[in-house]
Amino acid sequence: MKKTDTRYDPQETQSYEHFSFLLPTSQKWFSPKEMAAIIGKTDQYVRNAFDNQKILGHLLNGSAPKGSEKRRTYMISRESILLFLFETANFSPEDFLDRLHEILANRSISQLLKIKQKIDSIVGSRNVLFASRRMI
């Protein structure tokens, strides 16, 4: 049996999807400035965290001989940004869902029915997308 990409398997990706909506879906590599905009920090903060290995990525300078690089290019992968968000969050995806449940428990029946309609609409549209990705 062929294993599908785990990013599209709803059972295996609950944690991954928790933060992935924050990142552009078509982009795999980010600069410090782009990551800073995503996490709400400065690009200097991102470079410092990168240099201290709190953010993982690649450091390049292809035009200079090894050891004499003066200008550095930081490349941060999508997965590294997600890892940073997971490690620095003071909650887990399950905590988020538990809190959401607490909020919903105090809604009226009519509010819950409206919320259910919206959720059904979202799930329906994503199931179509999920099915089309599995066929590829």
C-alpha cells in the first residue's frame, strides 16, 4: 500500500497544520525578514536566533572562498519555522482545541447550529482539496 504525504493525512498532521496556515503554501524557503514578519519579530531577532541555533536553516555564500565569507545569506525552511513555532508555543494543539471546546460549550443552540453549518462548509471544501491531492 502506497503511503501518502503526511502533510495531507488528517490523522498524522494535526500538529503540523496547527501553525502551517501562517505560512504561504507555495513557499518552501524564507529569509530572516520574511520569517520575522510571520512571527512578529525583527529580522535581527531571527538572525540572532539562527546564529544561536534556536532557528534551524542554511547559511550560504557561494561567491567567497570557504572561511572568508563576509556576507551571509540565511535560508530558513518552512519546516524550520514550524518547528520554531512548536518549540516556543506555551500550548499544544490539544490545549487549543480544549479551549475552543470551552468557548463552544457556552454558546446557545442557535449559535452552535450556525457554527456547525460553517464548519461543515469548511470541511466539505477541504475534503474536495484533500481528495484531489491524493489523486496526484
